Amino acid sequence: MSALSRSVSGAGASLPGPAHAVDPARVTCRPARTPASTTARLAVTVIETHQLVIEDPGLLMHRAWQIARSDPEAAAELGYGEPYIMDEKQAFTLVLADCGGTELGERAEQLGLRVVSAATLATCTDSDSLVYEDERIFEEG
């Protein structure tokens, strides 16, 4: 797999590698003072997004069945019960609930998935001004 990258917004200076940062002079973040401290702290929200494709439905279903059988109460909370007949969407939901988004992206191939793209966006919490952005598009080469 080769990773191709491109600027998402075109704003800001280019950093080495695929990521792009916004010019610090244009960022309007104001440090927030916390009640427990007199020190000002900058609050930043980071959002990571992965676009995934189900490459091997059998592998994904197998993992979902393992999860449902090992923790039937958690599976029941998501609406799954014996005989654990589910479609790909339901299997994906169960696997995502079990391992979380970050681990799902890291273990995609082991779970029958392929990562198509990954994006990171960081904004100042107080003003929603852009601090950092990166988008990587993966293609089979």
C-alpha cells in the first residue's frame, strides 16, 4: 500500500511529511484558565476519522461471533443474541463497540477490513479555529 496525501483546506504552511499546520499567527486560540489552577491552558479538540471497507466479510463475522459468545451481555445490549445471526453492518457494529475506533483502524486487516483513508483535524475548543489538519488516502499499488 502506498500513502498519498493532500492538503484538505490549503490553508497554512506545509510541514515535512503529509500533515499540514495552520500559520500560528492566524490561529485565534485563547488559553483557558481552569478553576483548580491559575495557569492558562490551551484547549484543543482532535478528531480522527478512518474510512474503512469490509474486505473479508467472513473474517469480520467470525470476530463478531467470538465477541458475542464471549460477552453475551454486552452483545445483548447492542441487540444481539443467540443464534447470533447478523449481517455485515451488525457485525461491524459489534466489533467497533468491542475494540473502539483507534484499535479498529490499527487492526483493520486482522478484522477483515481495509483502511481507505485517514484524516486528523485539530481545532481550538474555544474558537473552533483550525490548528492542524492531515488527510491520507491509501491505495493499493
